[in-house]
Amino acid sequence: MRGGPVASAQPVTRWRLRRTADGLRLGQLRAFGSEAFTWADLLTGSLADVRVFALYFPSRFDLPVDTAATEALRAFGAATPKSTSVDFWDPTDEHFGEALGLFGLRNPPALVLVTGLQDHVTGAAGTAADSLYCISFADSAVLSERASLAAAVNIAHEVLVRCDKAEIAGYIRGQKIKALLAAIGRGAGAVRDEIVRLHPKFSLPGGFSVELG
């Protein structure tokens, strides 16, 4: 039996991270190959020297939530060591929607906290890519209320720093919510109800995700 023509793989858009006075932006590179481009590829340089990378996407409407979140996150960044990095996306970026999409987000405002690579041991079992994941918050009620935002950031930060990264990533990949919550409780001391009420989403580069709450 003779088959039909084999479709050629379509090139995938690849991006670079640009830093401007108004925040982060996407810079488009020439497309090469067909391998998916993920937030892990975009943030490689930013994650190398940190343990946690926090990134805020504003609403683009200069809402009260943006002022509250920006002020709180700047205060958080100033009160944490250099191993925790806080940054903001430029809402005037023409590729703002594509940037959100890389993290599996549909609409701003949103906050993303990503595992850094500072404490990854070269040669350890598994690779750095196997341990990368992010925690995102897109509930305006959480982001606009300073106490709720503080709780969300503090819990996510403790999870990213204290929990076993490869274990957490494995539970996300396997969609094992109960095991994920148990691991968070053991490592970060957070209780189930406290985490769930903040509606976080745990995501891997490329699409696997688990939403709580």
C-alpha cells in the first residue's frame, strides 16, 4: 500500500527575553526546527543563578490589583536574598499574549513563581529540566488583597525552595494531586486548605499542569 505524502514539520517560533526600562518583553527569533519552545527555554539565563524567579503580568488597565501586587512584590523582593528574583512584564509588549501563553495563562493579571537552577547539582540523578516547574496565581481576589498575595507568595516560595523539585515535577506530570499536596505538606509545612483556597496552578514546561481549588 502506498501512503500519502508525509507532512513536513512546521518551524516553531522561538523567543528571547528582552529587558527594558518598562519591564520584560519577548524578542522574536528566526524559527528553527519543530521542537516546542517553552518558558524553560525562554528563562534559561534568568534561572541559572537563582532559586526562585517571580514574574508578574499586569492587567494592562492599570487596575488597583496592579498597584497592590506591584508594591507588595517589590517589598518582597527587597526583603529576600539575591537568590530570589522578582521581575515584571511590560504590558505594552506586542507579544504580551504569547508570553502569557508560554506559562499556560489566558488573561492577566497573573503571578508566576518558577524554580531556579542555582542549587541544581550537575551530575545528580535526572537533569535540571526534569526538576523545573512553576506555580501560578491568576485569581484577582488573591492578587489584589495584600494578605492573600503575601500568603500565596510565601507558600509558593517555601514550596520551590524546600520541597524536592523532581518529586513535585513527577506528581504534576502524573496528575497525582493527593501526592502533590502531601509532598507540599511535608516539605513546606503548608496545610491542604491553606493551599487550595489560593487556587494555584502547578505547571511543567510544555503544558502538563495541575490546578488546585
